[in-house]
Amino acid sequence: MQLDKQRLKDISEQFARGNMDFVKPYLAEGVRWNILGNGTVTGMAQLLEVNEMAQLEAFPKITIQNVICEGDFVVVESTGEARTKGGKPYTQTYCEVFKFVGEELREITTYLDTALSIEALSVRRAVLSSHRDTEAQRHRGTEMTSSPCLCVCPHLHHYQTINILKM
């Protein structure tokens, strides 16, 4: 089956721009969003839930610099400009790698300036216990400990506390 590379690019660009209404039909139920240096959001429901918790006045104005599509992967390089709810400027640079199976988005890996996020954003924490519970159910019978970790999500532009499970 020949993949529609333009569709994969469109899905990836719309994710980068925060257009979840466009992206949702293409998300795998078990999609993984790896935010390097910050943690992972697992599952469509959690990705959509976390995406609504922005700490900015509005979603950043995204400017796409480059889009590269090769095989099942799309890479989007972009910048975003916004203001925090506290009035601080927020200008971020992103590089996101999207992995598809067919037209189903299975994994996103986001690279960004986490130091900038920490500096620019006021602290607001949301405990994602549903993620911890889901991971615990997935690894039943395995001895685990958890430790809290401060996570800065790139498009969400907020802080959240997640529990990192150690097996």
C-alpha cells in the first residue's frame, strides 16, 4: 500500500500547531508522546486531556520551518510564539519526530528547550494519577516503585507532576 505522504505531513503539521480536532481521527489508541527530558504521555485519551491544560494566553503562533517525510516518519521543525497567563513572553523552538503505521499516528518524540519552558512558565502542577494507574495495571505482578518528576510538555506549556515507574 502506497502511503499518502502529503496526508502524513498534514497530520504532523496539525499536531505541531495544536489542532487536535484534525489529528484525533489519526491517533492510535496507545499513542506515545515522548517529550525528551520531561517524560512520556501514553494513550489517546491522556494526550488529548493533557493538551487542554495550557498555561498560555493562547496556543502559540506556530511557524513551520521544515517538514521532512521519509517512509513511516515525518519530522517537523517549528517555532512558537505566545505569552504566558502571567504575561511573560514564550518563544520556543521545536523538532518533532512522528512515527506512523499506515495513516495511524503511533508515536511522537518532541525535542525543545526545556530550560526556557521552566524559566518562562509559572508553576502549575497536575498529578496525572490515571497515567500511574494505567502503567501499574499494565505491569501487574511486577514490583514497582514510583517517584515524582516535574514534566514540561512542549505544546501544553504547563508544568505537571507525573510519577515515573521503576521496575
